[in-house]
Amino acid sequence: MKKIVTLMLLAIGAGYATVNAVVSVLPEKTFVDAIGGDKVHITVMVLPGNSPHAYEPKPSQMKEIAQADIYFAIGVEFEKAWLPKFANQNSNMVIVDVSKGVQKTAIQTHHHPEKNPAKEEHHHNGLDPHIWTSPANVKIIAQNIYKALITKDKANSDYYTKNYKVFLRHVDETDATIKKILTHTPEGTKFMVFHPAWGYFANAYNLTQIAIEAGGKNPKPRQVIRLINEAKNEQVRAVFTAPEFSQKVARQIAKEVGVPVKPISPLNPNWSQNLIDLAKAIAK
């Protein structure tokens, strides 16, 4: 009887996660979930409605860190302060940088092609961490996740390989769909966002994002006027906002220009549909 019970427990346990993983943001959970499937238990640090720029983990999340096998870091701002603390909390946890191999670019804030562009163009001190807004980057991220999982859990490498190949096809399909949507959208078409989180998306599809926010601060009144004029001149069709940030200035600009405010978060876990929806809203 004991043998039967033991065999039953083993059979049940076979379907359970063998790797405990922690990710920084929700899109990463989607990627790890796609490749790791039911073999990986995932904890997300930055919960919905919060910004990864200044996040502080909860005590319950620190307990998850203590039990984790892998931390998938992606380069968001809060990691700079917290990754060393996570490493101290769990010295056995492997920290994997899923952004390895991605060509990062400076995060863009204001860009106004006025008479004196030198005075009106500012850049964040760091690089743009929102690397998952480009399908090409997602493929690099996926490869880093895949390599980490097959290294940590060799017994299930065939399982991870199968899932990885399926996911890469999904990424290619997403890219093809976006290109089809933007077929008749002129190169350099501008779209206005509050937080400059879509630089990699813009670069991938020959678009230009106009950012309202400047280095984490709302623009000054004079800058708001210029943003309104630029939005009118460029015939932007919407102002995109994220729930993690203030809506006030974005709504003011949208009202003056006569276009809708469209909420779209770079932290949406459904990254594929999110990019497709953005492309649809930009397409002319």
C-alpha cells in the first residue's frame, strides 16, 4: 500500500514545477511561461499598477527570492539597487541577464525639431530598458531564458526546446502581423506617448515616438505648447498613456489637439497583442 501511495505521489509530482524562477516585470513572465511551461514556477516582482523605475519588493516577495533557483533580470531601474540584496538573500540563486546580446539605445525623452534643437532635446542618463517592445529583441530574450533553463534543468531540456521553438514561431508571426498592419504607414510616422517606453518598437518599424515626459518629470508649460503644436503638425492620431504614470498632461495635450487618449502599458503581460494593438492605433 505504501508503495502505491509513493508511486501516486511521484506521478503527481512529475507535473509540478522543478525550477523556481523570479522575473522583474510581467512581459518576462509571459516569455518564461511560454518556454518553461509547467516545469517552472514564476514570481513577478513589479506588480500591476507599479513602475519598475522605483519599485520596492514586499516582504512576501523576498521570501520567494529566498527559495528561487533563477532570477531573470532584464535591466529595469529598480534592479540596480535590489539585485545585490537579492544575491545576499539567496547565494544559491543564479542571476541571468536576459538582455544580454540586445543592442540597447538611449532612452528618448523630448524631441522637438524646432529652431534650436540642441536646447530641446534631452536624453535620460541611462539606456532604454523597455527592450521587449521589439520582436527581434524578444527572440534574444527568449534565447537567454531557454539557455538558462536547459542548464539548470537538463532532465527537461527536450521539453524546453519544444516550447522554445513554438514560441519563436509566435514571435515571427507577431512581427509579420505588425508589418502587415503598417504596410501603408509612411516611414517616420510619429506617435505621441507620455512615457518614452516604445523606442525599440519605433526603431523596428521605422516610426518616431514623441515623448511628453522629460526625465521622469512633466514638461514645462512652454514645452507643452510645443508638444501640442508638433502633435497638430504631425497629425498624431492619439496620445498613448500608461496607467503607471500621471494622465493629466497627456489629457491636456490630447484635448487641445482633438485626439483620444489611449491607454497602453509596456508592462502588459500580453506583449504580442499589445504591440499589435499599438500598430493598429498608429497605422494611417
